[in-house]
Amino acid sequence: MTTHRYQPLDCDLHDYLEIACMHAYPLRVELVDGSDFQAQAQALTTRTAPSKEEFLTLRSAEGEHDIRLDQLLAITPLSERALFGRVELGNAVCGI
């Protein structure tokens, strides 16, 4: 869990997360701290906490994980029929 002030993800990049969740894509998830999910993690949903922080919920063999969106560096769908490839999300903040 991070203690840094939340920085909203660039609004245009939310579409990729929503598509991944709608199709329940297994994803490779890279985080800004250099770690990643090497195992397949299925995208479930996005949610906004009362604090206005936004999260991507993933399911992996270890259970469900909530990742704050500003901690995502990149996502790569592992499905052959995915509608997009690797998307870099890190350092792309919403201009609102």
C-alpha cells in the first residue's frame, strides 16, 4: 500500500481498464515500483474508494488484489483475442 498522494489516471486510459474488465482478460501487470504479476491475473472491475482513490481489482491464484491506479506502470492482456496490446499507464495523470 502506498502513502503517496493519489494522482488520477489519465482519463483516456480508463477505457483500456474497462475493456480488460468487461472481457475478463488475464493480464500481466507491471507496477511503478518495478514489481509485477508474473502469473496471470484476471481483470475483474475498477472501483473508487470514498477517499476518491481508484483501484483495479484483479483475481489471481492467490486471491483478489486491489491495485491503486497510479501504481500501475503497464498492463498487457494475455488473451490471443485481446482488443489491445501492452498499454503504458504510468505517469499519465488526468488533466481534470
